[in-house]
Amino acid sequence: MGLFYFVLILWADMSLSFFYIEQFDPSQKEIVLDEDTSYHIVQVLRMKPGERLQLTDGRGQLATGSIAECHKKHCTIGIESAVYTEPSTRKVSIAISLIKNSSRFEWFLEKATEIGVNSIIPLICERTIREKFRVDRLKGICISAMLQSQQTWLPVLHEPIAYDLLFRQEEVAGIAQKFIGHCVEGEKHHLSNLLDRDKSSQIILIGPEGDFSRAEIELAMRSNFIPVSLGETRLRTETAGVVAATLLKLI
């Protein structure tokens, strides 16, 4: 079943309801919304013909329009304008272990999306206690966070991947700066001291409860990942992910 998400935002001095749509062609003059979104507009929000709203596809498109036909199963929106927002020139990826408490992983996804991370790669490590990976629910959390933070780009949420397979991915091999955050004693610099803003892409690996194994750390270092610290205290997996996202994306 399709999922719908909306949040109220300020746009052109007006408060407009903001909705996600799977696909959008900027040449379209009308869009028929799916049943779930239509129901929410008509039955829950009680919106009327002529009321204005905004739509984004999570790939840079933002359309402004008004309700042409109120129908709880196929609400029609007349498109007034559409703009395209260029993606960030610098790409930030977080490869993070799944954790036993799924609500904490969901919290990480929400915050990483709000911060503006471009790609999230769930890892299955030696010490990962894997829970069910509910793709629709987790994507929904990312969509809601995207709308809440008034963005038009949705992060790419990958399927979980075995840790050792990550290093064989062409996408990862081409990343300019690569880091691994771990708690094992050894020479490490704080992540913020190693960032090069002239580099076009960065990735950091965040381990599970119990941290990465020594073998996993050595594998990352052989693959040119630099060991880093995220601070003086020991952080939960999801907290470490948010701290890393903040350092990589915002500072």
C-alpha cells in the first residue's frame, strides 16, 4: 500500500501543506494523487478545491499547485509552477551497522535525513544483532524527515549489506575521503581535523553495539579508510552516526 507524508511549511509567505509524490514530470499540468494521499487531503485535512499545496519527488523537483478536484481516492492537483533544486556538490555517505533496538535506528535515519546526508548504507557486521529491515517503513521515516526539514532531495537508503562486501562496491571505491570510527585503542585523529572541504565526497563507517572487530578495522584500513575519533566519550551507534553526519555535512 502506498504511503503518504506531509508537513506544513512556509512558502511564499503562505503556509502550504507539503506532500511527497513518487514521480513528477515538470511538464505536467495536472497530477492525480494516489489513494492514500488523496484520502488524507480530502477526509483528514478537509481541504477544498482551490486550496494550494506543494509536491516534491525527493529528486529535486518542487511543484506548487491547487486542488482541482477533491476525491478521496484520486484527488487532482493543477500545477501552477515547478522548480528544480540542484543537489549538493559534496556527497556524504554514512555506512552504519543495524542495531538491536529498531526504534533507535529509525531515530538515526530521521536525524541523518534532516542533516542532509546523501546516502545511508546499513551494515551487517560480525557483532550486528540484526532485526527486520522494513524498507517501506524506513523509507517513510526518511520522507517525513525530508519534508519536515523542507528539503527536496531524499537520501538514498540502501539495502543492508554484509560488511566485507561494502569494500567491493564501485560506488564506495570512488569516494574521495574514507573514514572508520571505532573505539579500539590506537592512533586516531578527531574527524573534524581530517576533513577536506575541497573533496567531493566522504564516507564514514559506524559499527554495532560492541564495536567493529579488529579484523573488520584492519580490512577497512587496507581499503584506505582512516581511523578517526568522534570525541572523548563512548557513543551509542545511533548517536555516533548523528555526530558523524553533523561533522561531515555541516561543520
